[in-house]
Amino acid sequence: MPHTHTQPGQHDHTVTAYIIRTDGDEPRALLHMHKKLAKLLAVGGHIELDETPWEAIVHEISEESGYNISDLTILQPKERITELGGAILHPYPLVINTHHVDDQHLHTDISYGFIAQSDPKESVQEGESLDLRWYTYADLLKLQDHEMSQNAKQAYEFMFKVPLTSWD
């Protein structure tokens, strides 16, 4: 989806899925080579005007990774609100942040953490990056800033250290 807001200082809302696969000898983080930015990023994209953040993450995961949401387990803090007076509750995000895409444009991103236990059952959709890679924690730490977005690296570092071991 193209940017909704195109004027200086405006920002778009996005979602990101940090997926760690735990069925092998060592947990591994999923990254893809972003076609426009030429950097490794977690899968994700823009929230369209007619969808919730959760609907956006479901379709972005499917389009960019080949996973169906039913094939993943979302990581959630042990203590959380489970009912909220008639409101629809969405899963708790791993992190919410606002960052510059370039000098004049911002993204406010809602990031979620997921666990995978197998390969994706579907293919990445046409037009998306086919360059998917799995990195162990040690391999992730070796990536340089020119290879991977710093905020994506920090989010995955946190996932390996805390949610992977202590969240539901």
C-alpha cells in the first residue's frame, strides 16, 4: 500500500510481525530483504484505511511470509487485560514506536511477537520479497546497521531475551 499521508511531518500507521521459529536446535528469527530499502526487516506493512491493526498484521504475515495466522502463536505478557467493557480487545503488541522513514515521513508501528513451529504452508505472494532468511540470536547480533534496521534488530533482541522465555 502506498503512503496515505504524503505531506512533510505526516505519518502512516504500520504493523510488524517478529516471528521466531522454535522447532529446531536453536530459535531463529525471520527476516526478509526489503525490496525498496535493501535492508533486512521483519515482515509487515501499512494498515489500510478500512482495517484494524490486527487485520493488517494477519494479511501482511500471509502476503510476506506465507504463514497463516493459525500456524503461529502470538506471544502475550502473562498479566494483561482480558476483558474491557464491550470493546474488542486486540492482542498486546511487543512494542509500539514511531520512526522516520526518511527526513520528512514517519511511521507509527505496532509490532507483535509470534512463534512458528514449522515452515510456512503457503507461498509468499507475487510482488513481495522472496528473500526470506532465518537468523539465530548470535547471527542476528553480527548484522551491521547497513544490513538491518537498528530498531528491528533491537526488537528481535528483546524477543529472544524476554517474551520467548517468559510470556504466554
